[in-house]
Amino acid sequence: MVENSGCGSQNNVWVGSETGLLKSVNLCKKLATNHYDKENYGKEHEIQRICWEYEDQSALYTAHKNGVVRKLETASGGYVDSFQIPEMAGKIAGLARLDSNFITCTSNGDLRLWSDENETLASSKAGDNVLCMDLNSELQQVVTGGKENLVKLWDLNKPEQPIFKAKNVRPDWLEHRVPVWVTGLKFIPNSNKILSITGTHNIRVFDPNSNTRRPVLETSYEEYPLTAVDIVAKNPNQVIVGNTHGDAAMFDLRKIKHVARCYKGFAGSIREIRCHPSLPYFFSCSLDRHLRVHHEQYPKVEHKVYLKSRLTCLLATDAELEVKTDEKELETEKRKKEKDVWDELDDADSSESDSDSDSDLLPSKKKK
Amino acid sequence: MDEDQQSICSDQFSISSDQLSICSGGIFSDIASVIDENPLKDDANNNNNESMPQNNISQIRNKDRRTAAFIKMRKEQRKEKIRLRKQRQNMRKQLGKNAPPVAPPKTIENRREKEDTMVQPDDVEVLLDEESDEMASYFERKTTPKILITTSDRPRSRTTKFLKELSEGFPNSTVFYRRALDLKKVIPQCIMKGFTDIIIVNEDRKTPNGLLLCHLPEGPTVHFKMSNVKLRKEIKNSTTPSEHQPEIILNNFGTRLGHTIGRMFTTLFPHNPEFIGRQVVTFHNQRDFIFFRHHRYIFRNEKRVGLQEIGPRFTLKLRSLQKGTFDSKFGEYEWIHKRHEMDTSRRRFHL
């Protein structure tokens, strides 16, 4: 008997909504529960960003519209702590956790590294209209971008100036300046490269180590602003993007002009996509109040959960998706055992059957 | 009623701990298991008779023979059907009063596929969501509707007549000609002038064929396909509306999406209907088609009502619901009608 500790006991996904409710979804047990603070739910407490505390996924932080960051423990499912982003104004563009400090970026450009005791350790001005931010914890680098706000790479140890400032692409074939509208940013693992998606339906890769400040790779997808992006955990060459029209596709960075795969089943704008850390699935939450699970290879929806409020952000855990793994393993074990038995039988029979079969096949020509 | 519901909410929350779910957090849809409602089969024999020929027929290579075999199979099926029906009728006659009640006829509405998003009346989370949506200010009586009606550029006579009739149907509405103005520039001006809704009738081939309803301060934009438009003179025995505020009837807006659309329609009309005017506006949703009718009613006696139709009549079909004011290129869509994915089943509806 193989005891499967992963399935059923752990929630697969944590989803934040516009009504301030954090939902945990367990796909094995088909259970979705709301987690909220007694007084603090409602439209003013819209969850805008969500991040893990450490890699072990034991606690997560949710950033709410009014600048409050709350800590929730995944095991108990209850809110344990709350912090306030210092000098909060505008919307929250990014939330991340580094060692025991927070890194937050607000939409008016206030990029800040602050500790649990509300001490600001470092801060910089990232410009206006910042829409997204990502953290590279090994290199301690942060990248920000937004509307008319080019991609900037910051080093947290030297926060005065960005270490890399991207340059806008060349004017298009009509000689018009291409507007800058960065809606999503991700660091490509095991490298320094930055993947960005834009509101002008482009996917771009920047390499700070190269001598160009312009994007190294570029492609466009459909005609609507891209809103969600994630890199497949097992294969960092593969990237999944989603747009406001409910189209999701997978691209391979090695052949970026070619859409590797399309995914179906969305009715509304895809707000966030998160890939499963180990299995070939990805989760997506959209404005049409559904959470969907797709297999990376197939376009159809594997699981769909209606979650009643407009969903804004998402975190995926390492848990198993299906209950059947236990039963499947038992079955395959049984089959193996049966096969062994049959093998044994064959061996036993073959030695006898040879002589028998010979006698059966050939009519006995008894020589008298 | 609002107060009662609010008190129920607060009671639940005060009793519950931090972790308790508000009703349930979500509804799972079983995509893998398709609930196949087996049409009632009276005879087991029937099954056998039908299954055998079907297999053989598709393997006949000769087209003439194949068609002949198919026609024969169909004849036999119909015979079987009539025989069964006669049997059932005879059973009913024999049993007389003891006969089991007639099963209700199977319609597409009866056998509608289960929709997860159907709103349950006691769902606190949906209530919370609705209380804080963009139309909430109307329901809290903070704003009264003020509608701007316009068309696409250069409308034809039919559309202008339609607009005039529409504006008579919606109290507190004004008609403006479009004159090639950008909607994105019109909308901020409307907000400044205090309009709460803007209705744009799209015209194609000399007749109105689309409706765009945009709720103003930051509200959702809904795009409909409009068909079967009948003006007042084309409706028999029709009459003109009076200045009284009408009552509103919303039928069959069951799912979450339907609720949003229904709320948007409600925000077009003033809060207090004047019953003395005996006018009623109906938005009836059936199979994802929304029928707009405007009537004047009179109660002839306890059982009978007389209806006289006023004003335009049209049918709407939802194409997309976009969050925020009109921005078809860069706006975020909450729902888009995707024909090839959503219309695969005749028994699935979204409103």
C-alpha cells in the first residue's frame, strides 16, 4: 500500500478575489473554501497580489487594495498577522518576500524593501504607472515595468539607479512610435533574462548581459492586451500567456514566432496563470469567476471550478491533482503480479508442451 | 428587503470563525462525467431492434442500396414509435383514472444542462459581490438614471424612428446624433454631464442590428446583437406611451452573468414605478435570447388582463460583457460569446 501524503491533504491552489476573499481549492477532495478576516472583507479589501513566504509554501502573504499585507498559514488556513505597506498610494504592482523582508512596488513607482517591523531598508523610484514587478531571489534583483514605463532592472543592494534600463523597440513600419505598456514580467530561471508581456500584444525577452538594451526576442500574439504569463517549471523554455479576450497559448522561447499550443475554454479575461511546480498542468483564474486547470499538452479544460467572485491572483502548490494515483499504482502492481504468475506458468508449460504439442500436431504414425 | 438580507449576513459572520466558508467557496463542474440523460426507453426490445441494422447500414458500400436500407430502417423506427404510442394510449384507457400522471413533455428548457453559475437565493458571497458591483449606486438610491441614446454614424430613417420610440420608452432619456464622434471622447463628456447610461444602436443595411449598453461612471459595457426590430406602426393595435414611469419585469435571468445583465437593465429605469400609468416593460430571457416588450395592461376582472403593446419590440442576444466603459480593444472582458466553444450543445445556455 502506497500512502499518498500529497493528495487530498494539501490545497492545490490559493486564489484571491476582488471581494477580498482568499479561496483555497482542493481538486482531489473537490473542496473550495473561503478564508477571510471577520471585519476585513469586501471591495475595499480586494486582494491584488499574493506570494509565498518561503519555498516550503507553509505561509503566504496577500496584499490588499488599502495597502495591508496579511499573512496566512496554509496548514491552519487562518490569517495570523498583518502589516501595512509604508507610504502606500495607488495600487499595488508587486509583492515579494526576500529572507525576512518584504519587497513591494506601488503603481506610483515606490519600490521598497521593508522589514516586518515596518523599517524601510531600501527604496527607489521606479517611475509612474508601474503595473508589474518580479523578484529574482538568487541574484537579489527586481524588475519593474508599466504603462509608458520601460522595463527597469534594479539591484536591491544598490537601489539608487536601475542596473539595466530597457529601450523601446524601433518605430513600426508606419514610422509610429510603439507605445510602451508592460503588463507582466517574469525572470527566466537559471539566467538573468527577463520575459515581458505587453498590452500591445507582444511577448519580449530582454537580456541585461547583452550589449543591446532593446529586446532580444520578440513576438506578438492575437490582438488583445496580454495580461497573464508564466514559465513552465520543468522546462524554462516554455511560456504560457493569456490575454483579455480569453485566449491562452504556449510559446517556446527557442522558436518564439511559432505558437506551440493553444488552450480553449475561457470565457473572460485571464487574470493570472500559474504552472504546477512538478506536474504538466497549469492553473488559470479569470474574470469570469472560474478557475481552470489545463494539461500543457491538450487544449481542453481538465477541471473547472466556479468561484463566485471575480478572481485576481493565484498561487499554485505542489499538491497532486487526482485521487486516482493511489488506485492506479495498486492496479499496476496487481497487473505486474499477474504477469509474473503467467510468466511462471509459461515456463512450466513450455517444457511439457513441447513434447505434447509434437504429439498433437503430428498424427501418430505408429510404426507397426 | 435589503436590510433583512444585510442582517442575515452579519449574523452569520459574527457566529462563524475566521475560517468558515461563506456558504461554499466554489462549485466544481464535472467535465469528465457527462450526465447523459437516457431518453426513456419503454422496451428493452426496442433497443435490440434498432442497434443491429444501424451497424450494417454504414458498411454497405453501394450508395443506392445503402439509401434504400436507411429508408427502410427509418420506416421501421416510425412504426415502432407509433406502436409504442398506441400501447401507451391503450394502457391509459384501460387504467382510466388509475393511470399514472402524464409526464411533462421534454423541452429544451426542461433538459437544460446544469449550469454551475446559477445563483442560489441564499448565496451570501454572490450577494456580497453584487452589493459592491458597479451598479450598486443605483440600488442604494444614490443615483437616478439619465440615459443618452445614440447610433452609429449616419443612421437611416428606420433607425432614427427606432431611437425616437426608444427614448419615449425610457424615461429621462435624450437622443443625440452621432456625427462621427469618437465614443471614447463622448463617454468622458457624458460622465461630466451626469449621464448614468449610454445606449448606442448599431445600424447595418438600413436597419438596427446591434445594441451597446454602457453604464457610466465605470460600469460594464454590454454588447448585444439585435434582431426582429418592430416599430410602433408595424405592431398591430399598438399605442403610444405616456409619461408615467413603467414597471419592469425581468424573467429568467438565472446565472451570475444573467444577474449582471438583469441589473444593468434595471438601472435604465427610475426607481419608483407609477402604477397609475399601468405600463410595464418586460425583459424576458429564453434560451439566451432576451425579448423586450413594452405593454399597457388593464385588469378586466380577477382572472383576465388586457394587454396593449406600446412602442418598439426587439430581441437581443448577448455577445460580450466588458468590464469598464467602452474600450473594445484594450478593455478586459468578463464574458465573450465564443461560438465554437460555447454553442456545442443545444441544451446549454449562459444567461
